[in-house]
Amino acid sequence: MTRQAPPAFPLSRPRRMRRTPALRALQREERLSVDDLIWPVFLCDGESVTQEVASMPGVIRRSVDLTVEAAAEAHAAGIRVICLFPYTLDDVKTPDCAEAWNPENLTNRAIRAIKAQVPDIAVMTDIALDPYNPDGHDGFVEDGIIVNDRSVEALVKMAVAQAEAGADILGPSDMMDGRIGAMRAALEQAGHGEVTIMSYAAKYASAFYGPFRDAVGASGALKGDKKTYQLDPLNRAEALRAVARDIGEGADMVMVKPGMPYLDICREVKDRFAVPTYAYQVSGEYAMIRAAAGNGWIDGEKAMMESLMAFRRAGCDGVLTYFAPEAAKLIRAGWE
């Protein structure tokens, strides 16, 4: 495409198009919509229970009944997708991680309850063993090594159980090799070929996950780190290979995680593969904005919205963000 160079000043005065809100809107290249927001929600056991997550101000865990209420409120605000993450107690964490595919586990009960009461909201889930693993890892640990193939077998059972509970979108976040193909084959065989997969295809070994691990009860359990299965933060080409692999194995959507530190990866994934591409504005990103705003160092509302705009500009079709309810209200109120 041939690009016409702008004429010299004063024929060219770019500020003409910035002079009023109407003119700025007329040339705006991207739009941030409520449709772009996916809201991650933390679950806990009990009834009418809420628990604050200390490292994520404003974020709470909710029992299933209150999660259903929150889903209804989110849907009324225009949010179309919520993503469930369970806080699991130590007594259900076992070496075989069998609670992960228990039809009556916290996540599966929540899926059924939400779909019964708020059928039009899409429910996304997390697929990884860390909430159920005494070692805190996304796969099984044998002699200090996170093993791949045995872990994939367990993750497949988890995926099928969530599909049977009524999940609309499965989110494998484990970064084991071959898990997307194995899940897709199992879902087809089990009669769940319509269930979509948003693969955490480019998930980096990041320091920005700390508050999330507090939220799901995995911080104290984690032994070592996750560098043998999550991506090196310096690697771009490897991330693109991982995305290509997951698309080839049947992922309908792909995710880059974390979000803002990896906007370059988001842009390249979208440009290269032209598939539905998402980012996760992770707990550490959220906590930093909250903390800075809480100390009066930044305007929290403006920083929140600017951060979400960055994902759209980088090519993302949407973003998982703990800010979703607040952002939805501002967008619907005509945020400028």
C-alpha cells in the first residue's frame, strides 16, 4: 500500500483533528467496548461468603451463590464473559489432583449454577493443576521434574468435566506440550465439539503473577518456579511457535499472558496469525495500578482505562481484566 506523505506545515496541521471531542472521535483508530472485557472471578466454598484478597485491593473471592449474583450483575452491565478461578483448601489438594476433574468441585458447581440462572453469559474456566496440586505446579511433579504427558492426561479429564458442567470456553493455562490437541480430540469424542478453547498459548514465566497465587491459595504451596514450562521473557520467536502449534492443534482463540509487558507479542500474534487474540491483564498489573492510585500517585480511573486501550491498540480482540465491572460502567457512561 502506498502511503501519501502529509504536506508541509501549515497545509498540514494535525491538531485540527484533535480540536474537539467530535473530531477526535471521527479519526479514532480503535474502540474500547464492553464487549472486549472478560471478568476473572475467584470462587470460595461456603454460602453467602466473601473473602478479601489482600494483595489485590477491591478483589474478593465469592461463594457460588454470590458468584451467580455477580454474574447476573455483570451481564446486566454488558459484560458477556466471566472466567472462574477456584480457591481450593489444602484438604482437597492431593498428589493425584483428582479434585481437578471432580464433577462436584467448586468450579463445576459454579458453572452449573451460573448457566442455570444467567444462561446468556458465557462462562470461561481455567485448566491447570496448580489449584489442586500440593506442589503448586500446573502439572504433576515426579522427582522434582514437572512431567508432561501424564499431566496432559489429567488436564484432558479436567477439560471434559468442565465441558460437561456447561462451560462455554476452556482456558488451558498449563503450558504443557500437546495439551490442546489432546483436549480437542477428547471433547469431540465426548460429544462436546462445540466447546471453544482459548489457549494460554504464550504464557511467560513472569513475576507479575504473585497476587493471583494468593487469590487461589497456591503461593505457599509452590515449590521452585515454573520456568521449565512457561516461556522465557526474552523470547519472541518461541512464543510465535507456541501460538502456531496451539492453533494447529485446534485452539479457537489464543492468549498472551501477562498483558502490558508483552504488548509487542500481542501485536505480532494478531498480525501474523489473524486469529482471535486476547491478553490477560494479570494480578500484578492490576495491583500496581491500584496501589499507585491508592497512594495518590496516579489517577487510577484514567490509568485503568488507558491500560485497557493499550490492548486494543496492540491488536487484541479482548482482555481479561479485574477492572471489567468498573470499566464497563465508565464505557457505558460515555467515557472520553
